[in-house]
Amino acid sequence: MAEFGFLSIVPAILALFLAFTTQHVVLALGVAVMTGMMIITGGNFIDASQMMLVDGPFAQLAKSSNAQIVIVITIISGFIYLVEQSGGMKAFSNMATRYVSNPVKAQLATWCTGIAIFFTDSGNSLILGPMFSPIFEKLKLSREKLAYIIDSTSSPVCVLIPIISWGVYSQGLIENAFENMGQPVDGFTTFIQVIPYQLYALLALASVPIYAVMRKDWGPMAVAEQKARQQLQEKTNTDVEKSAQSELQKSPAISLIMVPLSILLGCIITLFTYNYYQYGGISGPVIRSTLGTSYLIASVSTIAFYGIKNVMSYSQAFNTFVVGMQRIMQIIIILLLAWTLGDICKELGTGSYISSIMSDRLPVFVLPALIFIIGGFISIATGSSWGTFAILIPIVVPIASALGADPLICIGAALSGGMLGDHTSPISDTTILSSMSTGCDHVSHVRTQFPYAILTAVTASIGFMIAEFTRNPWTIFAALVLQIFFIFVMTRRSSSVSTKSIQV
């Protein structure tokens, strides 16, 4: 494999470059895959084209584990869309707004509700925005602060959950990356081990209650909060209260979400328990089949339940479920191309070549932080966290192993890099939905949130170096202390914002 030399890293570099410049992940991965096949076939375009059809993305579906992952995330997508369209998530959010009476409670309630709606990132934004906007207006909190909280509890929550499409998708990338090195692992178990190293997501989540309890902000967010407190309300408090009450009265029944989720969790717990006692453990295929079966049972039960409750006709509910499955098609294409790129990098010896030229030039403890920064640039440029995962994970796992770094920490860095862009990029879907659903000017949302995200990114970068140096999952607590210190310093420096700067 060493015979390819510099050519062995061309597909990986091309994927990174095109993702950053074109902002189109499918194009970047497709060109990288085709280029890799051209290198393998000695520049023969016909052989490379045939290789694309025979050994490319289509061949990935021949692997049982890959086929399982595709089926599972498709069913999950259908179930989530079905529940979203029923209005059940809105009902859940409405229920959470009943006991909010001051700014701190409002921010914490939004944060808690966002975490509770852990199974969808876009649904989180679309539900919380309309429900909490009247409350934030009543309490003279800025729309920018609401958009920031919602954006911080959408993708950063989803990326930590192993039993939703985000987790299953990441597990598939992880399993294939290790399998290509001849070190098969259980994707579910490995994903659980990576969670403490998802520093950016964990710190972004933890920052929200810190700012809320401290009751202080800094930078553009502090200016936005000052403006919100000083602006004259267009509505009286009575009008706002009536608006909030009207929303509650129009709310769908809470059972529209509780029944489907209860069935889902009941099936997952039952099947996991059964398989554990039946086989003495739970392997990757069993986990995927359990999730797929549970979501399928929950989907069929939900269709029947909505039909009985006249929320939708049986035909409408089934069609909604199918539309939800279709929405995941682009993600499946990205996943298949990422798996193919991983196989190509294995055949070219990409990891071995990179480790040979970097082993004497880069301290190992810096590697996870470097991966995080590269991932951040890609995801900010593309607005896609999943695309960033697909590009980085097949590359960083063999590099980490070859250089002697901890692959778990490097995977956490890759996932964190994807989160950074998802959280800050102006073209990220969750960033756009967060500003849209709260009625916040999009540029203002990006401008006020970006400094907070960069502060978290700096903390995460330091945390990754500490984590690689210590190889200790408890590093997250050290990073959290550092994050609190940084927030304290920044808010103290920005505590006295002049009236003149506010007006500007």
C-alpha cells in the first residue's frame, strides 16, 4: 500500500477541499471516491467507472451491518416525522411553559424542554420558538437569547443519543472505520465510550444554564439583551399573557407524543432485556435489530393511534410516515459514499502514509485538537455536521491508531468539529430554523451566538489536548471548570456596557 505514496492522501484532501469550497458534501465525497478509484486503477477511467458500480456505494449495501443501519435510520426518520406532523411535540412544549415566571426560569425551561425533545433537531427549533417567544417577550428577554438556547439544545443533544438516527449513523461510520483496520468493534459500545469526549456538544449544552444562572452576558449578546430590556413593548403584558394562553388552548393533546414514545421506550427496554438474558450480551447487530423493530412497532402503533383519535386518517398517517422515510435519502447517499471512501483509504494506505510523515512532526496530544479545528472549518463552510462526520471519521480513526493517539478521543473531536459548524454556520439548517422560529433576524442570531460558540470551541480545543495527554474520560469536568472560568472572565469584562454602545 505504501507504493501509492503521496497519491494515497489525494482523495482525503480532495474531499476536505471540495467540502469547504463547494459546500456540497455529496459532490465532495463523490469526486473523492472516483479520484481514489482512478488512482487504484492506474488512471484507467473505464476500469474506475466499473469499479464505482461494482465495488463502490452499491457494494456497501451488501454488507449486512450497513444494510441494517440504512434500514434503521430510515424507519427512525419516518417515525419522527409522523410524530412531528401530529402536533404532539408542540403539546409537550406547551406543557413545559405553564410554570415560567422569571427570566432564569424561562431560560432553564427552554433548555430543559429542548433536551427532552432529544429525538429531532429541526423539530426542536420549530416547536420551541413559537411557544417560548411570547414568554421571552413578556419577560423582556431578547429573541437572540432564545434563538441561542434553542440552537444549543438541538443538534448538541441529538449527537449524544445512541438510539436515534444521529447515533445510529455515527455508529455505522465508526464500525466501518475500525473494520477497515482489521479491528472490528461494536458500534454501540464504542459510541457510548466516545460520549465523554464529545466536548463541544457537552460544553455547549452546559453553557446555557451557566449564563442563565449568572444572569450575565457578554459581547453582542449583552447588547441584544440590553436592547430587549429597554425597548418599549408593542403589546401589553395582558396581551402577551392572552397570546400564551391562546397557544395553550390550541395545543394538541399531550397523548399524541406520550403514547408513541411510551410504546417506543417500552419496546426498546423489553427487547434489550430479552436479548441480554437470552444471549448473555448485546452485540451491534442485536442493537440495530432491536432499534429497528422497536421503531417499526412504534410507527405502526402510532399510525393506528392517530387514526383512532382522528388526528389523521390511516392513509394520511401512513403517507406521512413514508414521506418521513424519503427525507433521509440524501443522508443515506452521504453514508454510502463515506463508507466507500473509507474502503479506498484503506486500500491506498492513507493512514499509514500520513502517520509516516507526521510521526516526527506533530505531538500526539495535539492531534485531537487539530481534528476538531479541521472539522469546525469544514462544517462551518458546508453547514453540515453529518457530512463532516462522514468525511472525517473514516480518515481519523486509522491516523489515530497509526500515530498512537486514542481513537475514541479523535472520534469525539471529529463529532465535535461537526457540531461547531452545525451550531455556528449561517447556512446550517438548525441555525436557520432557530432564527426563523423565534422571529430573530438571522444575521443577528449568527452574530450574537458566534462569540459564545468560539469561546466554547477554545475550551474544547484545550480539553482535547488534556484528554489525549491524560487518556481520562473525566476530562470533561476539567473542561467544564475551564469553561465556567472563561465565561466569568468574559461577562465580568463586559458587565458595564454603555448606553452609547447599546444605541449603536
